[in-house]
Amino acid sequence: MRRVRLAWLFTLLLVGSRVPVEAQRVVAADGLLQRRWTIADGLPQSSVTELVRDDDGFVWGATFGGLFRFDGERFEVFDLARLPEMQGNAVSALALSGDGGLWVGTLDGVVVKLRDDRIERSLPSAPLGARPVETLFEAPDGTLWAWLGTALASYRDGAWRVWSDRPSPIRRSVGLMRLRDGRVLATGPDGVVEVTARGLFPHRPEHAELRQPALVAREDRAGRLWIGLRPGALLVDGAHVRRIDGVGAVNSIVEDAAGDVWLAGDAGIHRLRGGAAGDLRPERVDADVGIVQAMLITDDGVLLAGSFGQGLLGLRPRPMRRIGHAEGLPDAQIGSLAPDGAGGVWAVSGCAELVHVDVTPRLRETVSLATRDSACVLSLARDAHGHLWAGQAGRIVRRTPDGGLRTWALPTTVGGEPAVPRPLVPIGDSMLVGLNDGRLAIATDSSVAPLAGWAPPVTRPVTSLLVGRDGTIWVGFPGLLVRWRAGRMTRYGPEHGVPSGQLRVLREGDGGLWLGSYGGGLVWLHQDSSRVIRLGLPDASLSGVAEDSAGNFWLLQNRGITVVTRAMRQDWLSGRARRVDLRLFSASEGVAEGNNGSPAVSEIGDGWFAFGTVDGLVLARPADLEGTDEPKSARLEIVRPERTAAWPAGIIPLGTTNRSIDARIVAPFFSAPGTVRTRYRIDPRDDDWNYIGDQRLFQVAALDAGTHTLRAEWRVFGGDWHALPPMRIEVAARWYETTAARLLGVVIVVLGAWALISRRLAQLQARNRALQEEIRFRREAAEAMHRHRRELAHVGRVALAGELTATLAHEMGQPLAAMVNNAEAARRLLEQGRTPVAEIGDVLREIVAQGTRASEVIRGLRRFLRRETSGRERIVVRDMLAEVAALARGDALEADVEVEVRVEPGTADILGERVLLQQVLLNLVTNAVDAAADRPQRLVLVRARPSGNGVRFTVADTGPGIPQGRRAQLFDAFVTEKAAGLGLGLSIAKRIVDAHEAVLQVSRAPGGGAAFSFRIATA
Amino acid sequence: MTTPNDGPLIVLVDDDVDVCMATARLLRTYGYRVQPYASGLSAIAAVDTRHADVIVSDLRMPALGGLALCQRLRREGVTVPFVFITAYDEPGLSDKFAALGHVELLPKPLAADALVAAIDRAIAAGRGGQTAE
């Protein structure tokens, strides 16, 4: 039965929507921004039949899929699953209660009262059986009035009373409302009637028009009554009743803050500008909304319309004004801008049309600078005299306020092309002009002349110019910034962090210079330190920057207009901010992509700015946009764990298993919900706020047992923080978190620590013993080493003794032989008696010399032997090698091998144990002599040469050499083969060399023989 | 008999210049003509080495020792007798001289008488050898 009625109702509404409407003005959506919410956004059903706004500013809506609460950001749905007392999801009527509750009626005839998101009471059924609750209304005296189907009934003191019940030709949308004087009106089949405790009476009985069936009535601020009919509307204005046609059936009437009255119904939404004060000609709003069943205006001025089948529609005025082609501009593509000096703006519309626009926004005049060669206007500026300057390829045009034009031709570029004057920067009554080949020019009343002293650093287009407060001229090029001060040029390039794109914007601020580039974003340069900081913008394209009176930057970008607050910039530069918080006005706010005018942004006075976009000129006054609108209220909702009746207010009890909380900040804000920022902290856990940006939902996890305080704050972008009432979180302790368990834990820890310490002590003692053992071992090793050294020296001496025997025989034998021979010769000469005395004297002198020589041998030998115990000493390489060669001479002579000693120039003294090193060398030389003996060429070369910070000794022979494979075992093998006899074993030689921190190497000598070498550090 | 210009020619080779000069001086007092050389190499390069009556040479010398000098002269066909002087007591050395014609070995330090006697024996042997040819 219910279903049949429902279907019939919808059919009627659908038919009604096709009723033709009269010719009317259509308001382009241009003046309004639209937003639609559907089931995809969380709306429980696509048809919204009722809308009410509660005292906190939240919007409640009725659908046949349940009830919802909307804060502009998300839909909180209350359906049968959550509120089983409703018995069905088809909510058909809503009414606010004086105590802050909400009356909810359903198609099934159920009436309940919702309060704090729970059903506070359910009314008993009316004595009419199950009838749809069409309308609910609570009168100031607390009586609940209801249209139940075709019956008007009231509920008071626990009982229903039916006032009227008869078939209605309109079947639906019968209304109830209260006049400011307290009277309650019902709209229904009998027109507008006053509802009193005594019964129903016709309202304003003198007006017959009010007796026709009415759908809705609304009193405006001036006390006039607007009545929705089917079709049309009535305005009761004092003694007059005026009729409004062309609006279809009117289900809902609202009046906005500006005094416009909005009528909506089966022909969509119509606006009556100025309400009763206007011409009552309805303008149809070009919104694809179909049938509207309910409307309301939020506290922040958004008109919400509940449609039949097309979701919820939001309409709001554009935050920024815009003027485009539809408003009379020749072309919506806007180029360069210049203030007119009187609060308006000159703008290039399209190529060469200059439009003069005020902030209404209204087009005042159009001036064409089009030429035969179609040179577009590429730059604009206004000088101190109020002249407007325009740059075109090859020329500059100046327009006086009375419309006079004067033109200066520009010299061609270096490449012979027409010079492009862009940008233009006024300096007093002159104009500084940047050209496309890097030159700068000054345009004055009389001429255009190159800027004295300026030599272009690059042959590239100047893209921006700034005359700094101290007179510095800043010139921007693609990827290059040049500072020109007192004739000195300083370049800042990519190596300094200057972005590579075109530098479009130069602006002093924050103690440095802001550079805006198209492609490289916004960076800040500290000119003295060349420090560069890049602001992390999501859109790196930058066409222009405006700075409002609060110091906030308004950036014109590809995505629209982005606001960077002064506080944000300073936090970023100081490193305090972890991410950039931005406000974006994009296409959804009516701002198209920024254009590339020079300049693309202009301050035009009285706090207004003009922005040139590819689709219209946008005019905005930042002071009107920011900080004025913000949510009327906000609250912190705990989403999880689910709240129970047992919770005391302001306390969140958490059990032992789940210690996390999902919380949400809800705030009714419909005009710019994305600008709400939130942060929270858990005291005393958190040192700082957790910033969650434009997120509203956050999770607090892993809480410790005990009591915490959850604090949350919100603000709108650029506004101040607002604290929400803190909530206490009480986390139940797990068994091991109880005092007893903790005491036990302490005991266990103490015992454990004691055990650990004992063990550690034992370990330390063991380690100590091991250390002592190690020390002893090292001492013994050191002693063994000493012993070894002594043995080595002994071995050396023993070996030396054998060598000395052979050497002494030769060294001493020669002078002795010479002495003997000389003495014998002298004796015979004297005997022969004929020899001159002089010759005898010569012979005797030679004998003395030879005796001396023999003594030298003895002395050298003693010196040599004495040094054995001297340890490391400074050694003169040449002397040491001479001694070695002398020692080896015996062997060498015997084997008929020549021993050549070569000390290269630059060979420094070394530090080492002389005797041991000599033993090594002696060993190597005698081995080499052995190897070279019986070879066609018998030569041993002992060589010393500088090598790094040491001296490399090489003993090379002309012997057969040592095969590669044997070299590795050489030092071992020789120990066994040649331990005895002349020379030391090679292994001993190796150990001596090792002891000198050197390596004894063997390699192939140039002639094929063996070469042994090692390097000893210099002294 | 003792004039230096007509006595037997002795080529004296010793790498120790002092010893070489002293020995030369001593031998001259005996009436020999003495031509000293300070190395085996300079001795073998000299023409008079081939015409000497006797060559008195140190055995151990660098580069070209006395034995090598003797061997090379013998290969040239020079039969000049040799008197070797050595500072070392080396048993078995004389066996090496078997094929080298007249060779005497004298130990250092040497007595003048022994040297002169050895030289005279060598001269005699040399003349005898030449006669035999």
C-alpha cells in the first residue's frame, strides 16, 4: 500500500517537472559557483526531500535512504542500522526542536526525536493508522504539528489530535512555519491557514488568492509573506498580493543575506534579485538540478538545494570577481595589466585591444592599439603622470588620460629583428624598458635611449625588471638574475639555485629577493650570502605575484591563484615549517589558468588586485576573502571506539586490548571546507602538535596505560587557531602494568641486573686473567725477539768472521806485500850504492803510506765491529756499501766477478741497524757473485737509489736468474741449502729486512739474472 | 847485465797499484826491464805482453783475472811463462795450470829471492821451450 502511494507521488513529481515555464532570464552559472554532492560523496540517496539547519550550523537532510548530517565536508548517515527506532529509512520530514533536538518523521508514520546522535524519544502512532509524515513543525509552545498524509495533526502532552483530514488536490508538500509574531501557519489544500490551539483559521482572509492550495510559505526579513503555489508564487506585501509566474511549482523559498529571494521547485531554481524590492522577474539559475524539493542557506552563505534524484546542489557567489567575454570583453584571454590610478585596471584583451575595467566588474571603455601588422600589446605600465605605456614589437605607445597617443620606434635588435619592449617599469616619469636581446632602455618624454652603462650579460630576452628600494636594478632572464648597482654587475645563475625557467617575478621581501619563475617556482635569494631557498610549491609555474596588505603573497599560476601567507613564508625560511600550507583558488573557485602578461598581476588600489587569466580578468580583494568566513562551530568526534552511554562526558575510556582512537574534527563550513586546517596532540606524550593539514580524521595509536589528554585545534587557512574542548583518555592498565606487577618487575629487574653484573664481573675477571696472560706472552715474545736479535747478531758475527778472514788476507796482504817489496827494493838500491837519495826517499814514503793503509784497514774493521751493538743509527749509504763491497771483494775476485757499487744522486741517509743491513747486502752480494761466476758476463751491480721517502737497495747479477716458480719458496729454501758457509741464509736476510719494516723482493734483472731489492726508510 | 834496457822483459800485472809499483821497483833492482799493468784487461790489450820473457800476475783481479789472462794468451798461441802471485792459500789450484805451459804459483807476501828465483826459472823454461820449437 505504501509503495503504491510512493510510486504515485514520484510519478506526479516527474510529470510536474515537464510543465513548460514562461520565457525568463537565464542567469549564467558565471555569477555563481556550483557544487554537487551525490551518493559518490556519501549522500545516502540521490533524492533529498527535506533540509534543516541546526543551531550549530550543521545541515540535516532527509532521504528515503536515511537521515544525514552534513558539514560541507562529509555526510554522517543515520539509518535503520544505526537508529532502529526509525523502523524504516524513508525519512520524509524534519523539524528542529526548541531543546536542540531534531524531530524526524518517516513515510511509515514514525516520529522520533534525535538528540546527540541518539533517539531520545519515539512518539506513539497517531490514531490515523500509518500515514506518511509529510511535514513536522514544533511551535514555540512546544506543540508538535504534523501533516500526516492529508491530515493536519498536533501532538502535545502525550496525545495526538487531528485537526483536519480531507482529500487534498496537491497530496504533498504541505508546509508549516512560524511568523515572527509567533503565529503558526500551515500551507495546504485550503491555502494558508493559521494554526491555533482553538482551531484553524484562514490567514489574511481579505486575500482570496491565499485560499488556493499552497505548498509553502516563507516570511522575509521585512515581514512580507512569500507563498509557493502550484504553479507560481505569491508575495503578500502589506495590502497587496503580487503574483510571480514562470517559476513552476514552488516547493521551497529562501531569502539570502543580500536580500535576494530564491524560489525552487519542479522548474529548478529561480532568483528574484532584491526580493520584494526588485522587479519580481525571476531569473532562472542555469543549474542542472531538475526538481528541487528543499532549500536552505547555510550560515556561511551557501545555498543548498535538495533535488529529486540528482543529489544535493550547492550554489555560492564566486569568491573572486571575474569579467570575461560574456561581460563584454573582446576576448576573454587577458594579457598585460596596468592600474588606471582610479581603482580600475587597464588590461590587454586578446591581442591589441585595451580594456578599461572597474572592480564592479564592469567594462568602461575599449581602446584598440591594433596596427596593420597586428603587433600585439606585450607589456603595459602606468607612469607617475597617469600615462599608460604599451609595448609592441618595434615600438612603444604612450596614451595620455585624454586619449592622445604618441609612439616611439625602437631600434632593431642585434639580430636585426624588431625589438620587443617587455617588461616596462616606471621610474618617476620615465619608463625603464627591457628588450628581447638583453638591452635596457630608458623611455622619456623626448626619446628612447639605451640605459647608460648597461651592457647585456647575455643576448637573451629580459623577462623581468625590478628597481629595488636602494636603487639597485635587478634584471631577470631565463635562468639568470643580474644585479646592477653602481655600475657593477653581479650574476646569479643556476649554480646559485636560480631556477632555470623564465624569471617572471622579482620582489623584495623577507630580507631578500623573491624570484618567481615560470617552471621553476618561487625561490628566495639572500643576495649577500647568495643563499637560495626554494618554496615547495605543487605548481612550479608562476606568472605573477601580488602582495596584500597583510604581507601574504597571491601567486598567479597555471592552477589558478595560490595564497602563501607571510607567516608561512617566514616559517619556511626559518626552517620551522615542515610543509607548505597553501590556499588555492582554482577552476572550481572560478579562477582559470594564469596568463603570461607583463605584468600578469597588478595592484589597482583600495586593496584590489587584478589577475590576468586565459579565461577572464579576475579581480579580488584579499581582505574580503580571508579570515572573515570560518565555521560557526567545530567539535571533536570520537569515531572509534564507539561511544557508549557509559562514557562520562569528555572522557574516552580505553580497554587493555585496543589502545587506539580514531577521531574527527567536524565543523560546518560549506563555502570553503578545504581551507579548514587541524592539529592535535596527546599530552604529555607529544612534544609538539601533530599537523594534519586539511585532513579531519586522525588516529592516535599505541597509547600507554594511564591518563592522557587529547587536545585538538582548528583554523581556516590564514586564520587563528581555535581550541576544542580537550578530552581525557583513560587507558586501562594491563596486568603487567599494575603496581604489583611493576613492583615484581622491579624485583625481577634488580635480580636480573645482579645476575648480569655477577656474570659480567666473572667475565671481567676472566678477561683480566686473559689480559695478564697476554701481557706475559707479549713480554716473553719481546724477550724472544731480543734473544733472536742477539742470536741474529751472533750469527752475523760468526758469518762475518769467515768473511773477514778472506778479506783480511786480501786487504792486509796487499799493503804488506807492497811494503815488503818496497823495503826490499830500497835495501837493494842502498846495497848497489848508486841510487840517488831522492829515489830511496820515495820508496820509504810509499812504505809509510802502505803501513798507514794497513792501519786504516784495521781501524775500519774495529769501527765496523764496534757498531754491532749500537742498534738503529743513521747510516751513510755510500759508506755502508763501500764496506760491503770491500767485504765481498775476496769472493768476487776468486770467482772473477766484478762487483760494481752505484749510489744514485739524491740518495739520503737511512735509519737502520748497520751491521745487520750489511749482512743482508753481503749475503746478497756473495750469492750474486756465486750466481754470476762461470757466466760469460760476470757482473754484480749493487745499487742504491731514492725511492719515496726511503732508499731502495738492489743487488742484481748476471747469473742464470731464479725461475718465477721458485721465487716464493726462495727465502725458505735457502735456509736449508746454505745455512753454513759464507753469507747468511736468505731467510735470515729476509727477517732482518722484515725487522726494518721492509720487504725483500726478488725479481728478474735486466740481463736475465736475479735482482734482490728492499727499501729502507730515510733517517 | 843490470842495465834496464837490455835485461829480460817482465810484464807485471797487479790490480793493487801500490803493490804493482813496489814490485816493479824491486824487480828493476835486479836488472829486469819491468812493464807494469794495473789490470788484466790492460795487460792483454798491450803488445809487449806477447813478447815478454815472463809475465808476473796477480791471480785475483777484477774483470780479467790472472788465470783468464793466461788462458786467453795461450789460446792466442802465446807461450810466455807465467808466475802467479796469490794472497790466498788455495789447494788444488796448481792442477788447473797443467795445460797452461810454464806456470809458477807464489804465495803473498812473497820474498824477493823466491820471486826472482821463480822468474829466472820461468825465463829459462821459456827459452828452453822456444829452443825446443
